[in-house]
Amino acid sequence: MLGRIDIQLLGPPIGEALTPRIREGEAFRVTVRALTADLAAATPSEMRYRIDDLDQGNAVLDWTTLSPATSVNVIITAAQNAMRNNLCAERRQLVFEASDSDGPIRKTLDYDIADLQGVE
């Protein structure tokens, strides 16, 4: 039985605020681990993720299937972190979902993208 999903960010220096912040066009890696309720590693039957643009309310990347494992690395690409809204900062949300016979569990991670003045 799955109990939770753990997310770890790896990549360029990310702001230390409650909502992580990266610079536009930077890529980073996310390590996702499925855990049981007692925090033991678990292998779900299915895993997937998506990236949403919270400012525009649409998907940057629709649901994408991952190969189920106890630990999965996902690269969030520079293109997925490009500015889209002509704002000084934009908010994205990663949604990870893992499923087993008891059904799905989800974990979200919001992050901000800071506009680099003069970069197109």
C-alpha cells in the first residue's frame, strides 16, 4: 500500500523561499520516490506526471507515463521552463501520481520561474 510520494529537486541553485524559484530557461532534475505509510520504498503499478502553468491555467506538459520503480528521475527541460506569459515571474506546478491496487496518490510541487530581463 502506497503511503506517500517524496520529491527531491536537483539542479541549478534554487531559491530558498517556501516556493522554489529558478531562472527562466533552466533545466532541473526531480527524483520521485514512492513510499509506504511506514516510509519504506515501494514500487507502484503505475506512475505519471504533468506540468501545469498556474498563471494561464493550462498544461505545459500533459500526463506523461513513467516506468514504475522505487525511485524515478525526471528532467524538467529548459523549454518547459521558458517564459510564456510576459510576466516578471511565472508559477508552474508539477503533479506526480503513483498508483497501486488501492488507487492513486498524488504529490504536487509549485515553483516560480524568474524572468531574465532582455533574454528571449
